Amino acid sequence: MQYRNDKYGNPLSILGFGCMRFSKKGNAIDIDKAEKEIMTAYRNGVNYFDTAYIYPGSEDAIGKIFERNQIRDKINIATKLPQYMISNAAAIDRYFNEELSRLRTDHVDYYLMHHLTDVAMWEKLKSVGILEWIKEKKASGQIRNIGFSYHGNTDNFLKILNDYDWDICQIQYNYLDEVTQAGRAGLQAAHEKGIPVVIMEPLRGGKLVNMLPEGAKKAMKESGRGWSPAEYGLRWLYDQPEVTVVLSGMNSEEMVRENCKTASETAAGSLTPEDFAVLEVVKEKIREKEKVGCTGCRYCMPCPKGVDIPGIFRCYNAMYTESKTQGRFQFAQTVGLTKEPAFATQCIQCGKCEQHCPQSIPIRQKLKEADKALRPLPYKIGIDIVRAFMFRKVSAK
């Protein structure tokens, strides 16, 4: 296993165990199977385990596993505050103490504000006293490092990143999301500030393995590397020194061993021009199914009315390269749940975006098509309800 240091020089395994996708036995986590997988990872050098309050049964399961194998002090636990459920200061302590109880520990190594999509969510937490709370918990040793996990656009990521002295951050990033969400720009900005970056969804929830077009699989096979699709995705990330930890939701011992092997063999800067060429073919084959030829260059931005043009097109394309449900879910996360609306319906048909588009995309027409596909009435109502909940007024008491 290879390691990269956190902000304070502590070594973190470049492969992290994402604890959201454990196998189930009936309606509960199959804890015996999960224990075998976790301990296989531990014996192969994995020391970073990521969970969250809302992952059903996860905190409790790993707490039991670490306790009965007596390895709590030999690994790092990362878990998260469900900030979207916080309405007052008392709720912060309530959730945190419940997490400590589930995890059977007196401290959390890396504690993240979960699922920020807009700087307004961070501002809401500040209004109920999160800064003072963090200071107190770090002073007591109950929290060793503080951070945030993020789904949203690059601009909001940078605002959150620069607003506080963070110890760590977590972003969605893979060879298809290079210029979306926090993107490479966010990754590099965090690295320049000395903030370690943990990667989630390195394989788009397995879609860069299980849903690859045949042409993409063929390009990988004919490369002569002998790498699986998963290995290509992980190696692309490990090649970048700015990446600290890559999370994988491993739910078989075979998967654990394969990913540990990749993490033991791959060094930053080791991919060749030929390797990158293969991945370009893979991306090209995936994009053959896309509805809009948007490359995410952002020359169309900023829109004078705040429409997130590349964000909308990325989600529209995901409906056809992944699934309609996934495209709409990604839209809700990255476009629908920003405090300042960024919907296509805000377009006033000024045409400025089309004047700057290198791909000559008829943006105004495609925005109408995308909005119709991404926001059928039930989804529109659902997004409106969630927005009202997430951006509701909170109390400092």
C-alpha cells in the first residue's frame, strides 16, 4: 500500500474504504461479510474508512468491527455531520454524540460537513455557531481534523474552500467529471492550499465499469496493459499527486484485493501518453450517446441570468450515458440545490452564450430540451420541496 500525507504529515492510504455499500442480509448489513472485507483491507494497509450519519447501519457496523478486532487506534475514521438536518445549535451536538456512540469511540479522526452544494449551506451552519463548536471539539480532541464533502459547481466549491482553514475536503472526481462539480480546478486549488483531497465516486458508482460501451471496453483490452476498467479509473486518479485518498465502496474480498494491488503498484506521474490516449477513446465512446456535444469548457459562462449551462448539459447527457434517474439525481444535486436558482427557465434568449461556444451548440434550444427532460413535474415539485427544506431559516438556540 502507498500513502500520501494529510495536512499535518500523517500518512493516509491512497485507497480508502467507502462504507456506504456493504452487502445486506435481509434488511440489515451482513456484518460478518463486511468484517472479512474490512479486515482484508486493513491487513493490506488500508487505514482510511469513510462513513456518514445517513448511511443506514454503517457507523454502527464499522464501530462493532473495529472494536472486536481491537484496531480502532490503528485506523482513521471519517464520518459526517448531516448539515441538511441541522436547524439549531443543539442539533449539532445531538447528531455528533449519536455518531460517537454508534462508532464506539471517543473521537473522530476526520469530521466532514456532509453534502454541501452551495456556500449558503456553510453560511447557514455558521449562523448556528458551527465555528465555535468546531473550535471546542478540536480543543477537546473529540475531532482531530475538520472538513467538508461537496456536490455542486466549481465556483461554490472555491468559496467554501477559501472561507475557512479546512483540514481536508472530499469531492466527486473521475475521468468523466474532470471539469464538472469541483473538478480539476477545485482539486488543484485545494492542493495549493495544502488541503488533502479525498475522492468519492472514482468510478461513478461502478458505472465506469459496468456500463461502459463495447467500444470503450475494446480499447482498454487492446491496449495490452491488462488493466480492468476499474484499474484504469483508479490509476488515472493515482497518477495525480494532488489526490490524497481514493474511496472505493468495496463489497467483496476479491474487489478489496484487486484495489489494494492497484494502490500498491501505482505512482503519481506513471501513466504514459498511450494510456491517456486509451482513456480519450473511452470518453469518446461514452459521449457518442450524449445529447449535447458540450465539453464543459465554460466559455459560455457566466450567464447574465445565472443559468448553469454546462452543469445542465452534463446532467442531460448523463440521462443517456447512464440512466434517466441518475441524470435527474445529478441535476438535483449540482444545479437544483444551489441557493441562487440556476435553471434553464431563467434564460432570456439573449444569445451571448452561443457567441462564445467553440462547439457551435444551439444552446438556447438545447436548454429547453434539457429542462423538459430533467424536470418533469414530479421532479420539479420534489426539488422545490427539498430547496425549501435545505434553505429554511434556522435558529442559533
